[in-house]
Amino acid sequence: MDAIVAKPYGLDQLKKDAYHLEATELEKLIFPLLCQVLNKYHGVNYGKRYWQILLGHWLQRYVNVILNHVKTLDKLLKNHVI
């Protein structure tokens, strides 16, 4: 198979720091909206602390994985002809 393996995204410390900051800001934007949607869907009025305990770690992991995939694909499409 004639293929090129692309280098992974964000291995140096500066990119890791910028990536972490971007992921944190994205979580801060998404979390209040997620709380509203979940409260409305379930017909409850739980506070952000409740949802943070229940879903906080999951949301953090999810945002990090999705952001990493997006950044990797963006770098791939910029640097290689597909």
C-alpha cells in the first residue's frame, strides 16, 4: 500500500498548552447549554453543580477527543493532498 503516515497533532508543550486552553473554553461554552437541554428534556430543574458531578468528566473527555480529531484532520488536510 502506498501511503504516508501523518505525524500526530500537538506533541510540543506550546501546542499542548494552547490546546488545553481551547478545550477548556469550549467546555465553558457548551456546559450551560447542555444543562439547559438536559433539564428541559428530563422535566427537572437541577443546578449546574448536579450536572457537573454527573457529566463533568465525560464532557471534558468528549470535548478533548473531538477537538483532537478536528485539529488532526485540519493539519492533515493542510499538509497533504488527499
